[in-house]
Amino acid sequence: MANQVSKKFTWVIDDFSMQSEMYSSVPVLIGDCEWYIFIDPKEENVNSLYMGLEVADPESLPSGWRRYVKLRLSVGNQYLGELALLNGDSFNVPCVENHLWFDQKKLGYGFSTNVPLTKLLDESKGFLENGELKIVAEVEVAEVVGTYGCSEEYECAYQSPCEMMPDDGPKPLRNKTQESVDVNGFHVLPSQVKFVRCIFERHPGIAVGFRSKNQLLRKTSMNFLLNLIETLCQSLQDLSNEDLEDADISLTYLKDVGFEVEWLGCILDDVKEKKEKEQSSLVRLREMDDSSLKLKQKCSDLDALVKEEEAELSATRTPLSFYEVV
């Protein structure tokens, strides 16, 4: 049996270029671990957009873990909306899924999409708008409980297409992308490096009070920080009150372990205030809609009365005929 969790998120890449080594999204928590998608513009012998999905924090998972993932990917197009990336050879059919098995030996998969690089880089085709590329990912993760207790039916249902089509399906990635990179004494994943460096560039003293030398604690704390920032970057309509409560808890944790994050507290307060304004605006809009409907009904009733009165007036003004007078 398996516990299933799904999440849909949008990844916007500014100044997309084929000259970059690798683009990686901010890790997203789905279930009990984090995942990120990536684009490799320089994958060899590939003439289309090459993407992949990886586990961001495999060290946090128990020994013998297995995850079954259904992955849908779409790309934004300013003329046609969102277009499926995993259709094989056409945009004009519903988005299909990649079915992927992850475990301690398979931490990531890479695969070609159906977007030729020539079309992707041609701004007239609508994929790039002022250098901006938008990817929408839908990830469903099933935590497989028991390595050998799955039924044959379950195993068949969850068989990965890449196992059935070894030449064309997603390919497991080499684990080199999981090697840690030291950034100011914190061991982080390659996908996190540019974000962590940016944090230290803008807030050099953020970790001055963080004294622990335990790398597991340091990594966990940095992930808390990145997840909090990711939460604050969400649009208000996607941000729930529970998300803000979790953000408060994360902020308190970061302060307790020694991070200087007063600036994040100010931003969180600002987001909370905006969320309250949004909710108040929604209440007022609903009230206005109700009032508007009532006014429209009154106007409709009044229009009917006006027509009735006009008809009566017209009848009253009708002159008598000669025969009616005589």
C-alpha cells in the first residue's frame, strides 16, 4: 500500500539561455521529502528541451525507502496558454504522465520533452516572453510501505514506462548532482547554491549567531530558511492561513537556532497584512455581488412595472371613436 501526496507548482525562469550550465527550481516539499525539477540546456545529443526531476534531500529518508511518482509538466505559451511537455510528439493531445520509481539508487531522472530547441528560443513562437520561461509541474508522490509486501497488481499498475521503453523513456541520473556544495559553511545541494549565495550576499550576518557544527542540523536549518522564503514568494490566492501559521513556526525555529532573520519577520508581517486585506476585500466583493443581484432584481421588477404603467397610460389616452360618442 502507499500514502499519496500531490502538489502543483509553477517555476518561472528569468533570462533563460542555452549558455547556462543548469537551471534548478527551489526544492518543494511533497510528502516527507523535497523535490526539484531542472533544465539542462547543454545535455549532449538532445535537440529538444531536456528536463528532469530529483529528490533534493535523500539523506532525510529512512533506509530502504521507495517512492513512486507521477509527473506532469507543462510550459507556458503567451499565445496558447499552458502546453503539455510530455506528449511524445504533439501538443494537441491531453498531457500524459511520466511514471517514475525512486529509491536510494535512483535519486533522479532526466528526459527529453516535445519542445524543439529551435521553437523554444524563437520568441515569435511564444514560449519565451522577454527571456522568461514558465514551467508548471504536477507531482504526485506515493510512499511505498513495505518493499516486498506489494501485490503483483500494484507492482504492474506502478510499473514505470521507462522500464517498458528503455530506449525512449526517462533515464536515471548519475548521483553527481546530489553531491553537497559548501556555501559559507553550509553543505547544500547544487540546486540550492545560487539561492543560498544570494541570501548571504544580501544578508552577510544572517548566520553569525548559528553555532552548531552538526552538518545535519545546519542543512535542516537552511532548508527551513529556503522553505520559508518559498512560502513568502507564493501568490496570496495560493497562500492559506495554515501556510502562514507554519511560516510563523519556521521563523521562530530559525531565531531559536541563531539565525538573524528580523527582515523575514517584517516581510511575513507584511504578507499577513496583505492576506487580511485580501480576505476583507473578498468579503466586501461578495457583499457587493449580493447587493448588485438584489438591485438588478429590483430594477427588473421596476422595469416590468414601468411597462405595465405605460400600457395603462396608452389605453387611457386612446381617443373615443365616432360610434362610441354617438
